[in-house]
Amino acid sequence: MGYSNGEIVEVKGNKYKRILIDLTKEVLEEDILPILMNSLNDSGYFFNLNGDKLAFLFREIDLGNFKERIEKFKNFKKLYKILTELITKIEAIKSYGIKDGKRVYIDYDGERKVKGRRDKENHRGKFFYALHHKFKKDNNKLPAEFENKIICGDSEKVLKKLPDNCIDLIFTSPPYNFGLEYENHNDAIEWENYFTKLFSIFDECIRVLKYGGRIVINVQPLFSDYIPIHHIISKFFMDKGLIWKGEIIWEKHNYNCKYTAWGSWKSPSNPYLKYSWEFLEIFCKGSLKHEGETNVSDLTSDEFKEWVYAKWDIAPERNMEKWGHPAMFPEELARRVIKLFSFVGDVVLDPFNGVGTTTKVAKELKRRFVGIDISPEYCKKAEIRLSQGLSLFDSDSY
Ligand SMILES: C[S@@+](CC[C@H](N)C(=O)[O-])C[C@H]1O[C@@H](n2cnc3c(N)ncnc32)[C@H](O)[C@@H]1O
């Protein structure tokens, strides 16, 4: 059966894409084409006969709905085969995007403010800062001795034991140097020393990340010190040749923060800005596309639609006292990052694993995991949380 490639034609002053389908005698003998042409049409598409060929003309299509509608032709085997092949053909044709739930194939570009967007993108040079990278494309298997393990130690040293290119996703929240009371870590050191240490760990993270792997860093700048840690970290990764994929705002609705410096109340002299959110910075090694070992996604359509909108309303973790850790992130944050950026069966690493929120959620979501933390106490608790199974303390999302 032959199908043409979706050339543009004009019908009664409107442009359509047209796929011409060769008809065999057998299909014609099914005598169903008049019913098809009368019943399977819409403001965005229709069929007609073009000599001995069937023509499908379309401007915009809700493909889900189209697939449902062809089901009523299931008993007409020859025609049904044509219709299913037609869907494959349509899916291979690039649409301009989705408008009101329909894929738009014609004229949509005319509505855009930027004409010839792709050419302009190419001319400007997408992620030009990352093009100098020399990352190898060969990915390696994570050795079994590290798989599904909580490892206690300094990540800079522990990560050196892992081979290159063996981790699919790194999700982590490093200490922010706010001066919190951690068990085995000084959280108020000079900023220069802080960044030297952090970047030596991140260098290892980049090395162990697979080609096409992602690293997602949750951070909050220390505004009182005027240190934009999220920008400094982003510059670090971009200088190392990773692609900055984007930034998610984690809106915690946390208004329990300093209002304004006394002395500048109601004055423009030095107002103190308030932040009720944290940042997630996302980087890709080598390629924006990630190939998983299984390529099995467990995202529902609703999750996908909601989470690609890059502002997430999630309440802060409420069980920090219970777990004896001063800076946990909530399980819901880990759940979204892991589902959106990794496939089932992928390896997820957290080099600042704390009491193991990432590793617990990774296990529940059927990912493999490695969690590293410098505190034996926190590692013990991470193990307990792994053995407890499903979420004891579910985080609320608003
Ligand atoms: C912000 S907390 C992470 C909390 C974690 N997301 C959770 O939900 O439990 C940062 C963690 O980094 C750990 N840490 C600090 N320096 C480290 C190092 N050099 N290697 C490994 N872990 C380190 C601290 O012990 C602390 O638990």
C-alpha cells in the first residue's frame, strides 16, 4: 500500500496537507468508502476520492480522538489497516504545535511572533557554551557492588571508585553553608573554601554521569551574604560543557523569613527581598536526549502536563525533627524529579543523600540508586527509611 508524504494543497481557498493512499480492488469492494467519507471528518480534516486513490486532507487533528473514531471501522479489515497505517504516517509528519488540544499542521507558524524560528535558533548558536565538551559517548554499567547501596563517606573520595558514565540521573541538595547544625559537617565555612569543595564533588558527578544523563541541583542562595549560589553553580556546570536545561522554582510558600533589615523599613535605602521558594537547576551531559536502559516511562499524562510547567508548589518537609536532620527536602520533590527525568530501571545518585529522601523515593519508583553521605548517623536513617517501604510521612503538595 502506497502513501504520499503530506504535500500542501489548496481546497476552497484553504491550505491542507494531503496524504494520498493507493486503493486496491479489495478495499474498493468493501464498499465502505462513502460511509468513511461521510462520518470520519471534522473542521480540521476530511477524506475524498482522487481517481483511484483515497485522499486524506488535514489542517489540524486531535490524534487521540481520531484514533478512537477509527475504531468503529475495525470490522472492515482492509480499510482499518489503511487507517492505522495512515495514523503512523500522520505521526511522522511534523506539526507546528498544539492548539486547543489539536496538532496544527498548517498556518500556525503565521501566528507566531518569531518567523523562521528554527533558522534563527541555528544562527544564534544553541548552548554555544557547551559545544567545546569532550564527553565520551560510551556509557558503562554501574558495578553491582554500588547498586542500591547507601555509602557512608566523603563523596569526593567515594565517587572516585565509580567508573565514568554509569549514572543516569543525579538529584541532590548540597549543604547551603547557611550555618545549620549537621551531624558531621561544618555548615559555615568561608565561601571560597565552600565552592572549592563543592566543585571537586561536582567534577566527580560530571565524570560518573552517563552521556545524555541529567544532574538536578536543589539550592537556595544565602541572600544575607549576597551569594547567588544557583548562578555560581550554573556557571560552573556550563563552563564544564554541560547544557543548562532549565530551572524549576520550588515554591514552598514559606513566609517564615526575614521581612526587612531594621532601619530600612518602608525605605528604598536597602529593602531586604523575601523569597518563599528554592531553585532546581538542571543540566545535561552531552545531549538533551536521555536514552534509558529500559526507556520505560511511568509518567501519567496529568503528571507530565503539570510538571513540565516549571513552578512546583510543594510544602517543605515536615518531619525533619523526627528524622533528626536539619535540611531534608520533601519526598514529593524527589518523586517529581525522578519521574520526569529518568526511566524505570535507571540509576539515580544522590551524593549528599542526608537521611535518604532521594534513595527512598528512587527505590519506590523502581529505579536503582546510590546514596552517599558523610554522616554515619544520617546513613543509618537512610537505611531505615529504605527498609520501611512506602512513604510513612507523606509530604503535602498544595
Ligand atoms: C541538604 S542536606 C541533604 C538532605 C537530603 N536531601 C535529605 O532529604 O535527607 C546535605 C547533606 O550533605 C552531607 N554532606 C556534607 N558534606 C558531604 C561530603 N563531603 N560528602 C558527602 N555528604 C556530605 C551532609 O551530611 C548533609 O546530610
